[in-house]
Amino acid sequence: IPDTESDARLIQAWGPGTEFGSMRVSASEIYWYGYFRNPEGATFPDEIAAARGRFATWAPWVREMVDATPADRLMRHDVYHLPQGPPAYTTGRVVLTGDAAHAALPTAGQGAATALEDGVCVGRMIAAPVLAGGDMAAALAVYDTARRARCQRIVRTAIMIGRFGADLGGGYRQTVRNTLLRLAPAGPLIKTGAPIVHWTAPHPHYDA
């Protein structure tokens, strides 16, 4: 949505059964999302009114962002994920990438990132070696080993974040969680997320 004033950092807020986040995507635009538990396939007669009602008691910055959203800028989708994933990301000459291979909950914010990583790795670990005369089956096996290990770890991390965040439940759990986060030193939290965000494309001859 149009915005030039809000904090440019990724900011998340957690509540019972719900998560809200925002992040600047240009000098004049900000993206926000709301993630909440709801029956599959549900529809609302007025989507923007439902969104405003969902966050009516949240912090002022959340309410202001939702209130500033034109109805034609709002999109809502059911969330599906693959907690285990397929036994392999390749079969024959077919390569699964993106959500087809490793759809994760949005709680880790890595859906688009891992799909882009897949694209890099298809070129680096399959296309380049095969163009150089390498064996296709061997290249596919190398790709599968490298990508499945990393993406399954991210899927597990997203589930863990969800359990600690939007899926935690209400009441005293929220107070305990918030207190623990306030007391937790930043170092270990940063270290936990480092393997996800500090990614380097693996060597074409990746060896687990």
C-alpha cells in the first residue's frame, strides 16, 4: 500500500491465533500481511471489513496500516504447507522447485527466498554440469541432496516459529512468551536465524 512514514524494518506482532507483519518494499510503498487461523475455504462478504475487524484491537500502527488499505489492494489466500515434503525433489528428468517441493508456513518468511535459491541451484548444480558433459542423473542427485536438507530445515523452523507465535494460544501463554522474548539476549536469537539468511549457493559438486 502507499506509505512513506512507517518503519522500514520487518516488524512482526504475534497474538492468539494471529500474526501481523509489515516491511517496506519501496520508498513509497509498504507490504503488510495478516496470518490467522480460520476454516479452510472460508469467504467474507466484505474482505477489507473482515481484515479491519480482525485487527481492531491491535496496536495503533497495525490498525492504521489496515485502515489505509484500499479494498482492491487486499488479497487473501488459504495457507497450505508440506510439513514432511516429498521423499525426493527429483524424479526422472523432473525437478520440483518452490512450493511444489517444500511449501513452508509463512512464519519464517522464506517462501520466495527458497524458490529463488532453487532457481540458482538448478542452473549451478544441474544445468552447468550437464552442459559441460556431466551425467544428468548424478547432477539431479547432487541437487536433491543439497536442496532437500536445507529446505526441510527451513520448513521445521517455520513450524517451530508458528508454535511459538500465532499458534501458541491465548491467556497466560502470551504473557510467558512475551516475557521470555524480552529477557532473551539478542545474540542467541540472531545465531538461530543465521543459517537461514546467510546462504551461499553450494558448489556444483556438493557433498553432504
